[in-house]
Amino acid sequence: MKSDVRIRTNEANGPLSLTMPMMLFRWVSKFVQSSNETTPASAKRLEKQIKDFASGGVALIPQRQGIYLGAMLLCSFFFNFQTAISCYLFCQVADGLDSLVSLRVMRWSGGSARQSQKYYFQLLGTSTLSATAVATFVLLVANLEGTSSHMTSLFFLFAAGLFAAVNNHQLPKVLAVRLVIYSAVFLFIPIRDIWILNPPLKSVYYMHLATVLFVLYFVLECSMIFLRLYQKGLDQYEELRIERDRAKEVYELKSQFVSVVSHELRTPLTSIIGALGLMKTIDGAKNPTGFAKILEIADKNSKRLSNLINDLLDLQKLESDSMNYQMAPLDPAEIVGDSVHAISVHAEGVGVDVHLAHVDQGLCVDADQDRLTQVLDNLLSNAVKFSDAGTSIEVSLQAKANTAVIAVKDTGIGIPENSHDLVFGKFSQVDSSDHRAHEGTGLGLSIVQQIVEAHSGQIHYESELGEGTTFFVTLPLQAK
């Protein structure tokens, strides 16, 4: 128990921690796992990491060239010219390949998860080659130094490790590969001297090893700091991107709302205004038939306008979670029968027959009578609207597995596949063209779905183009 407490305390204390390698491993594992995911969010995240890494690498080309040139000059002057030139050329080849991939990433327009993975592994490969070139240079210099303090070689290696910690945090796997290579060389140099000389424990060579461990820990700590900072910035970037996408969706929904509502309001209002204007010019006593037709037009469009306003009010209540439900035990057969009877007059007027196919009696559901009636009225009116004259609509109610299933089946135009979001979306219709044959706000089924779900029920449909559609409303049965 005490050891657990000590570990947690050390992790929280940062530089005093003795678990830094484990923490680094956890961070790297987390990022490597996330890089293998194929979700759109993870693909966008990886794309940004790659672009950040590439842009940082290209910007640092002059600094890297200066470091390579300075190391080559020092090595050639104080140690061996041939070794210095050979290692310098090796570093140039590795750095050139790394810069070439980075430039390709910067010119890439993005948008492909597969290409992101491809560039990711290319950068991993070139970074590994570059780290190997630096490690080879350091090992050769250390060999030329013999058994000594290795100030030059270890300082070169320290600079390379710190450079990687500061500038490679965008891709943790790349950073991890570099640090593993540099750490291995860091430890190899003093351990090799101890192996060759076999000095006493209090000798300077063991002090060199202890110093190397301290410096190595410092480099790992710096890597963790920059890794955490970048991760935090990346998370903030993701939050901003999500908020931007939400704002865009809200704006598009608002545009849809304005477009649909303005169209749906303008049409009945224009008809009502026109009808009232004609009524002023017609003598009802002399032309009762014409007057009655105009009055019928005004009445029809007034109801249409009222339905639109009611839908908007219901939507507002549902969105604000302020819709009131008066739940009570009731027999769904009564609501189904009343709804079919109410729609029959309108259906007969357009040549469509609505009838009850099968109704189980004596069932009991806990529901709001007015809202459940609204659900049935909407499904029936939609079925009539999308049915041709001479066709029929079947309505049934059956008890299935402790549920009451209400089905409304028509033989109309049907619904295309993969249209679920359009069918139950707000201000959306399967046929959203300007020349669609059936008007509507696209709110009805969205409201119906929310009402059914508020009753702990479900709504779905089965459809085939040209054959018709059946909507199913499933409600849990209650004990009487």
C-alpha cells in the first residue's frame, strides 16, 4: 500500500518522479494506439500531427545543417578527417530523405486517412535512419576518444536528444524511436569503458555512468513536458474543431428552417390573401358555388397554416424538454379506431381507402391520449399523401412480446434505402427538390419519433420503392 502511494506521489511531482520511463511508455502507447484507429476524428488528428511535424522539421533545416557542419569540423580538426566526412555525408543523406518526405507532407492537401498512415510510416522510417546516422557519428567519435570522459561525443548525443525532445513531440512514436536509439548509445559509451578497464566502484568512470543516467533522465523529462504541452494543445484544437462543426450544423439547420418555413408560410398565406380578395369581388348571393369554392380554399390553407404553426410550437417544446405528457392507462384500440375514422373523410376525398386490418382488443398502454393521437394522425396523413387514388391503407394493432405494435401500411411510392436520417430528420424530406410533388415542413416524423420515444417506445419502417411503406410504432404493454 505504501509503495502505491509513493508511486502516485512521484508521478504528481514531475522531476522527482522515479517512474518517468513508464510514464513515457504509457504516453507513447496511447498515441500509437490512437494512430492505428480509423475513425474520422482520429484520421484528422493524425493528419494534423503529421503536418505539424513536417512543418517544424522543414523550418529547422538550417539549424540541423549548422549542427552537422559544426560537428564535422570539430571531428575533422581534433580527431579524424575521413571519419568526420563519412559521418557527415551519412547524416546528410538521412536528413535529406527526412526533409523530402516533410516537404511532400506540406504540399499534401490532406483528407485521406490511408495517405496519412503512409506518410506517418515514411516519417518514422526516415527519422529512424537519421537517428541511426547521429548515433553512428557519436559512437565513432567516442571510439576515437578512447577511454575518457567522452565530453565531445556525449555532448553531441545530449544535444541530439534534447533537439528531438523539443522538436519531435508531434509524433510520439518517432520521438520514442529516437530516444531509444540515443539512450542505448548514451549507456553503451560509459558501460564499454567500465567493461574494458574494470575500475573500482569509486572511480571516475562510474561517476561518468551516473552522470549519463542523470542527463538521460533530464532528456526524458523534457520529452514528457513537451509531449504533455502538445497533447493539451491538440485536445484544445479538437474541442475548437468540434465546436466549429456544431456551429456549422446549427447554421445549416437555421438556413433550412428559414427556407422551409418561409416557403410553407408563403404558399398558404398567398392562397388565403387571394381568396379573400376574390371574395370581396364576388356576390355570394348571385354566385354561391364560386363563393363556396373560394371559401373552401381559404379554409384549407388556414388549416395548413395552423398545422405548420402547431408543428413549430411542438418542436420548440420538444427541443427545450418542456413538452407535458398526461400519462394514463388506455386502450390503444380506441385511439387507432378514432384516428382511422377521422382520416377516412379526407382519404375518400382523394380516392384512398383507409381500413382496419386487424385490431387486438383489451390491450393497455401508459400513454398521453392527445399525443398518441397526434402520432397516428401524422402517420395516417402521410400515408394518404403519398398514396395514389384507388389504393388502400391498412392499419393494424397487435400484441407481440409484451408490446403493442401499431402498423400503418400503404402501397404508395416507397422510401429509398439509407434514408432513415432524412425520414426522421428536422426540416428534411426524402424528396427535397424544388419541384417535389408533396409539400411539407419535414417536421412531422421528427416530432412523432420524439413523442414515441417519450412513451418508452420505438418507431421504424419497412419500405420498397414502388411497393409502399409500413410504419411500426411499438409501445410497452402495461398490466391492467
